[in-house]
Amino acid sequence: MAVAKPSIELCKGSNGLEKVVLKEARGSSIEVYLYGAHVTSWKNDHGEELLFVSSKALFKPPKGIRGGIPICFPQVGGLANFEQHGFARTRVWTIDQNPPPLQESNSYRASVDLILRPSEGDFKFWPHSFEFRLRVALTPGGDIILVSRIRNTNKDGKPFTFTFAFHTYFSVSDICEVRVEGLETIDYFDNLKGKERCTEQADALTFESEVDKTYVSTPNKIAIIDHEKKRTYVMWKEGIPDAVVWNPWDKKAKAIAHFGDDEYKHMLCVEPAVIEDPLPLKPGEEWTGRLHISAVPSSYCSGQLDPKRVLYG
Ligand code: TA6
């Protein structure tokens, strides 16, 4: 339902978990849970859901929520003493009432700032102090903007390195009718072939089987075209060099927790990430990574809309 002016509301979501709901005047909205600073909904002016969240998603600590935009930090992937994709997505963040000013070229009226600092228990996993600030914003036109700021606050002078991802699950009508533009000719590690390094030969990514690829040093603009819905997601990223493209397909879908067997048909992960070169921070240093996604109508069929115009126009 459209609201007269933007609104920002803290309320209870699934299982009584707290969430912040951002609404814009024309009807678009975003929902972000304090648990994991996890965006679980991004709707356009018509109330259509643009992110995929599994019907089997558990909104219940200590597991992560399957879908939306999980925050992967301090590491992407799995290490022995670590939860898969790090612990940021399974911690309760707090609202940052007084965030440091953020240089922002975009204009928006509805936003919330969240912050995560490690607990005593986290030092077992990762012996470093940090402040992770996440801004979630909704523009008047219905775009979503996420800005991550990670600062090393170690008092012992120790630097640290981290890997990171906005593990974004896009909702698509039919994975077989989806193209991704902007990654052609880019090198990638094929996570299904022992991270073998390859170069993307196709002039656009299309999908007919499981894919799990980490594209490295990618362009900052990537387009995900949902042919059936005539919708293109245009992703701009800054300070985030890599991007993971993942769909589990049918066999892996059955093996994944909190994921419906057929749900792979209606989702695609395109995840802006810092993976190839873990990012070093000395005490006092801060990294900023920005992600801006818009969902635009696209009459892309048999080359009518040239997605390159979307990317480079
Ligand atoms: O980003 C792709 C990936 O690493 C896949 O290999 C798969 O593990 C996926 O993430 C899901 O991870 P999750 O921890 O959310 O189940």
C-alpha cells in the first residue's frame, strides 16, 4: 500500500525477531531483520517481491535465513573453526543511532543504520575487534542501496584481513529464462571444479545446470535479465571487485537445508564479493563497499533491448 511519505518502522517479524521496515511514497519497501542485518524483502511500487526467500527459511537463530541478502563476513566460504560464510549473518545487530557521516551520491529519505561489534564469544572464532556498519536505504524510485563499512578497532595493533559478500538471492520467474550480462570475458574460479581458473567465453550467462563461479575483478555493473517477467536487475557495486554466481540446480537443491526441492527454478544468486584478494585493514583503517540495485522493465527478447545499453549507457 502506498504511503504519503517515506516511513521507517521497527517492529516484530517472524518468530518475534525484530525488523525494520522502510517504505516509500510510491509503494516500494524493504525489510531488514536485526538478526544478521539480513534484508529479507525488497518490493517494487507494485508490491512485487524482488528477492528470493525460501518457503522453508528458518527465522530462528542460530541458523542463517535462507534467501534475501545474507551478509558474509569475516569470511566467504567455509573454514574449519568457522561457520560457513562467517558469523555476521547469525548475530543480532543493533540500530546505530549516531553513525559517522557517509559520503553518499544517491539521494534517499528512508534508511536505517545497523552496527555489529564482536562479542567475547566471537573472539574464539576470530580474535579481532571490529565495527561493521551497514546502511540499508530505499530510494524514492524504489532502488535498494546497501553500504558496508568495516573498521579494524584492534587495540593490540594487529591488522586483519577478511573476505566479504552481499550474498544476494534474486527472485526470477524461471532460471532457464534468465541471462546475466557484464561478466563476459571475465576470469572466474569454478567452485564445482576445484576452483579451477577459467575465462568466461559466453557473451551472456544462461543457465541449464548447477553453477557456482567466483568471477574476479569484474566490472562494477552487472545486469540480470528475467526474460519472462520482462524485468532487468541492474547492479552497481563499488569497492567490491568480485562476484559469485550460484544456482544449486535440482540435485544440490535437494541436499540444501531450508530450501525447497524446486525452488532453484525461481532464484539466482549474484553476489558482489571480496574473495580473490582478502582485504587487509590496519587498526583504525576502514573499508567501504557499496551496492545499488534497481529493477527496471526490460523488453529484452530477441535482442530488442540491448542490455549493454543498460550496463554502459
Ligand atoms: O555463494 C555460493 C555458496 O558458497 C554455495 O557454494 C552454497 O554453499 C551457497 O553459498 C549457500 O551457502 P549457505 O551457507 O547460505 O547455505
